Amino acid sequence: MKHTYIIGEIGQNHNGSVEIALQLIDAVAQPVVDNLFGRELLPMDAVKLTRRDLNEELSASAMLKPYNSPHSFGKTYGEHRAFLELDDNQHFEIYRYAKSKGLEFVETLCARGCLSMLKLFQPDRLKVASRDLTNHLLLDAMAETRIPLILSTGMGGPEELDKALDVITKHHNNISILHCLSQYPSEYSNINLHTISYLKKNYPGYTIGYSDHSIGIVIPAVAVALGAEIIEKHITLDRNMKGTDHQGSLGIDGIYRMVRDIRNVEISLGEEEFFISDAVNETRYKLERSVATLDIVKKGEVIRGEILHLLSPGNGFKWEQRGMIIGKIASTDIPANEVIYPEMLMP
């Protein structure tokens, strides 16, 4: 059975609060149980935060621009961004809590200055946001750490991806590539999940996954069925919270349902083969058809083809085996509309 590496992307849905981030980790770490079959399933594998260096974020004029959105945490965009940032020590605190819960920890780093956190701890993986697929200075600096790297392709195509890989592979080859659509929320007509198959065919040396920005949980589960080995999805405590990403994220119940469905898809995929499963034996016995009588057959009477038809259960002769019955002598009285079994026939 395949195992999909599922990342719960907190991003900056912590709203500048370590406590909110820790509560999200608690939600991610909760057991996932398929109540229908009483099966405990594996939870998410990792959580992910985003770290920005505001000295390498936007132009000075863009940072000073008034930000009047209802989701704003400051009068200017710069103040808004500064409110949402957690420092290296706060990221370290959240990292340690995630590890205590058995989760891996992924960091999206948006600037070379963010690498300062590596003085405190080493994330299990680093993530390159779609916006930075062409940021070769950042790619080179992140790849130089030799920490496994995840690339999101939401704003790029083959040319941008190939050039990014050229930069990274000078340092290492432990790379995952996520199909992504940087539209928030993503319209289903634009998602093009078959890109997953394209990436698996054309980039066979890398782990291929999917970073989802659609509403709901169906698209990630379908992505797994198409071969995605990593799924990344935004998560939140409450989709009605203030902040730009909350409405497009999964709430606590959505986290549970998405993970449940992905794990059940993994179980369901099976093998590329066509066979009768042992699981249907009871159903076959109950519902399949067997050769049966239309009329009463007396002991010693020859069984004729015109008095045969099919009835359940399915543990008798099949229709294609009726030649084993026609012309045989009944060894006992057989009622009408009764399945014929071998012990009812003379040897």
C-alpha cells in the first residue's frame, strides 16, 4: 500500500500567534478513525510554516501602500506583513511542539535571510513557494543546505522548472515537485490534475505531488489516485477567522475528512490486476445464480433441460454447467423452484 506524505500548511494562518499554531498542531495530530470499519488510519505527516524576511519582500513603495482590506492586520501592507511574522525563536518553539507530537516540520522560506533559523534547528524539509521558482539566488542558498527540498510549480511551466532544477541539482537531488495552481481559490476547470501524470512521466527521478488551493477535499483525494505522493493543503482553526487564507483552508473537521479519504484511497488502490476478491465470497454465495427446477422432479425421473432456470443462492451448478444435470436421474424428490445440488443426482 502506498503512503502519501500529507502536509498541513499552517502558513501564516497562525495570525501572528504561537498559541494558534500549537492548537493547529493539536488538531493535525488527532487520531483519524474510519468509523464505518473501525479502522485507525495514519494522520497527517507534517505541518508547514512560512517565514519571510521583510527586507527581501516587496519594494519600499509597496510596503508603505495603505492596506484597507477587512483581513488587514495593519494600516500599510508592510505593517500587515510584520504583524504576521513569527521570529526564529518562535518557529523553533513550534518546531519542537510538532516533533513532540510525532509530526515532521516543513518550512517555506521566502528569502535568503530566513536561513538564519537553521542556527536553531533543521526542518525536515524546505519548501520553495511558487513565487520563488525563478528566484535562483534563493534556490541556490536553500539547496546549499542539502536539506530535502520541495518545489511548488503554481506559477511556472517546464522551462521555469527545468532551470530551477539545474540550480538545485548542483548541490543535491533530494527534490520533490508539486503540481500547483496559484489561483486562490482554484477553479476546478483550471486545475488540470493530469499534470501529475505528466510530471511522473517526464521527471521520474523526483517525488511528484500536489499542492491544493481548491475548496473542499475531493481534489486532493483524486490527486492521490492519479499518483501524487505528497499532498499539501492549507489548514485553519476556523474558516471565518480574519486573514486572507482562512476561507480557502480546511477547518478542523475538514482536516479529519481529507486525511481519512486520502488514507482510504491508498488502501483502495490495490494492484494492477483483475481477480475475484475473497471479500465477495459471502455475497457470491448469497446473490449469484445457480441452476434450479421450474417444476417438481420425482425421485428416479430424468431431468430435462426445459424444466431448468436460475435462482439464488450461488452455491450450485452454474448455467454453463447445466450439461452436468440434463439427462441425469434424480436421486431424491426435488421441489419446484429449488437449486439442484450434486447429491440430488444419481452418480
